Amino acid sequence: MSPPSSSEPADPAGTAPPVTGYYSALKIGFQETTRRIQEMHRAITDLSFQAQQWIPGLAGPARLVKNAHDAITDGVYATIRQSGGGLLEAAALLEQRAAASAPTQAAPPSRLAIGLRSALNAAVGDHLASSANPLAIIMGFYAAGHHPIPLTAAGLRAHLPDPSDRLVIFIHGLGCDEQSWEPAARTAEDAPSLPYGARLQADLGYTPLYLRYNTGLPITDNSRQLAGLLSDLIAVWPLPVRELVLIGHSMGGLVARGACDEAAAKNLPWLQPTHMVICLGSPHRGAPLAKMGHVITTALHLSKVTAPLGKMAATRSAGVKDLRHGLRAQEERTQAAATASGVAYRFISANLTEDPDHPIGHILGDGLVTLGSAMPPELANDVDSVRLGGLGHMALLNEPRVYEQIRQWLKTPTESDP
């Protein structure tokens, strides 16, 4: 895997949780929001003064008033941006000094901090990466307990004391992280059930690893990074890898597919032991909300008054925008990857209604992804799919019926098995 570019934050292993970058991101958001408000203010007042231009005797005075109004409001908004930006810049410097004086062995980030950072990356992760903000997530593997795993022999020994020759990689979706695979307790008295990874380890002997990545980056970028990272993982794994399985939820399924496509195109060695790719509610043909977001953004640009709102909407990350199309255009590459390696593809889609085949599922699906988008693309090799009723999009992450289906698929020989 190629080293991070100069625009990426240091510490690719993720061993040092970022404690800076929040105020820098807040400053940019504050200043950009102020500019959009100013543009909307100007558009509204231009319409008002334009109407007065048509009233006899008011055209000249209206122009004078407008010029004075524009000069005053421009000065006010500039002052707001400069003063607010200055305060946030000062806060960013204090944040950096506090981080520099903090103990070297900082406490691990809380679940809330991890979730907040993941959500921020979903919204503006591409900007965080391009501006070298330390909040930008660098792709890496994590073990249970949110411990980053350095891809070295010593790092693997420290976090995986009993690795097997069968690996399963869990890949989360937009705005999530490895925490999303952990079931929550149904009541305060109940203990949470085991996640899929722990159950597959106990039932079938797989060693689970969890991927964390910047979901605001383009899907193709994350796919390329994952392809390289899996090469690094296989190279340092203490045993010859007999079987590799990728399980992706939502966007994660698209990233897994894309990584296999990349591996087939470059003849990467990890594709050979790859046994199966399982996609849970992945929008292969695009997500309705992402498509709706594009339509709304386009509509907002039709008016000068609402165009500033359109600009704000257009700043959503490349990862979010990519969900509008899914990976439909890459089906030929996926077919080539399946043919070249014998990878089996499995797809689980969900319907909010109890009847998995209810017609409303083709409209609502699991609430975020329709059945038509979550069902398999046109692949000619070893493909299977299942529909489940009474499930929402996020429930696919920790649902007994989903786990049982995954277990059955992994227990059953595939067409490529000897």
C-alpha cells in the first residue's frame, strides 16, 4: 500500500486519537455559512430594490439607498466573519497547545468521540483529508474494543493472540465505524448479544477484523485503499491465509466490491483466498435519499434567493454524492473480478413490512435502500440473495436472522470450492 500523501494526517495506524482539528473545522464551517447567509441577504434585497426601480421618481434614490445598504451590510458580514474566525482561530491555537502538553499516553477516545468523528467524516471527510485536518480518518483495521492494529508482526501479536487462517473483515457504512457492529442491550438488565464477528469466531473459527475508514471520500478511493491495505495485511499475517471473507453494510458493501475489482485489475494476491463477499443493504443502484439530495440541490440553484442554500447543500462530501449512483457502472469490473477469482457474492436486502416480498418494499425497502437497489447486480457467477421482512436499514448490523443466513452461506460449499 502506498504511504499517505502529504495532504493526509500522520499516524496512519490510528494509534493516537486526534484531539485537535475541531476548531479549525468549525471556523471553516462558520465562515462559509456566513457567506451563504450574506449571499441570500443580498439576493433578497436586490429583488426589493429592483421593484422600486420601476416606480417613477424612486429609481435614483433607490440606487443610492441600495449602495449604502450594500456597503453597510458587507461591512457587517465581514466583521462577523473576521471576529468569529479570529476567535475560532485563537481557540484552535489553544487546542493545539493543549494537545502538545497532554500526556503522551492519552486515554483512548470515548464511544461518543469516535461516533462524532465518524459522522463529521461522512459530512466533510473529503475536505478534512485535503486540508490535512487531523480529524480525517485514516483507513485501518481494528480489533474488538476499538484498538487499532498496526500491520506489523508485533502489532498483530499484541492484539490478536490466537489468529487463525480464516479471516472475516467487517466494513461499516456511511457515517459509522466499527462500533456499529456491536449490538445494544434490549433493556438495562439484559447483556447485549455477541456481534457477528465474535459469533463467527466461536462457530466457524474465523478471526474477525473491523475496518474504520473516512466515508466522506469517494467510494473508488476507499476501494483502492482497502485493496492496498488487504495486501499489507496478508503479507504480515502470521499464517498462510486459507480463506478471506468481506462483509459490508450499506456503503461498506460497495467498498468491498470495488476492492475486489481493483484486486482483479492489478492481480493482487489477496484475491486468491477471498472466498465470499457479503453485502447487507448495499445500494448497488443508488440510494433514494442521495438521489433526492441531488434533485433538491439542483432545484435550489434555480433561484438567486435559494442558490446560497444550494451551495451549502452541494458541499456534502464526495462519499455522500457517490451514493446517488452506487456501483451500477462498475458491474462489468465486478463480473471480471468474480470470473477471475471465483469469489462468491451474497446479498441481503430488507423490507420494512413483515412480508419480505410486499410491493411497498420496492418503494421503501429498508427505509434507506430499496429492494431493487440492494438486490444483486447482473453477475453470472456464484451469486445468491435473500430478502428479510420486518427490518430497517441499521437493524441489518445485528439481527439473528441476518447472522444465521451469513453462517449458513459460509458453511455451505461454493461453486469454486474443490
